[in-house]
Amino acid sequence: MDRMPAETRGILTLNAAQMKKLKAETGIAEMKDLLDWALTMLRWSAKEAKKGRVIASLDESTGKYRELQMPFLEKLKKRSVSQDGQ
């Protein structure tokens, strides 16, 4: 099992079964790499939401998309829209 550095221990509560399943689904072997990728996606989605953009999954065959619904993204997007309207 991967060990977390002392400075982060106690900050995160992780469900071991969920982490193991996610590692298997993604093919990401190390917990450090899994968390790095997750934080990268979080940073990117926050940056895009601040620009007023939608974070979504696109079905290329139909052109339909499904928006990622997360409260913090909606707050960032609304804040961006309200600042643009000033």
C-alpha cells in the first residue's frame, strides 16, 4: 500500500475500496499518481469554470453532451458570469 507523506496524513480520509477500484479502472498504479491526476483535473475544471465554461462529456456520435454537476463549479461559473456583467 502506498504511504502518504507525513505532512498530508490526517488531511484526507480515503475509502480504500474506492481507491483500489479507481486505480484498477484507470490503470494508474500508484496512489500518488492517482491523486496528482485528480488534482490536475480539479484545477483545470476550476480554471475553465472561472471562464464561464461548461465542463462536460461529449458523445461524438450524437453530438450530445452531459454537463458535470458539482456545486463548486457552478459557484465559480456564476461568479464569472456576474463579474463579466458588471
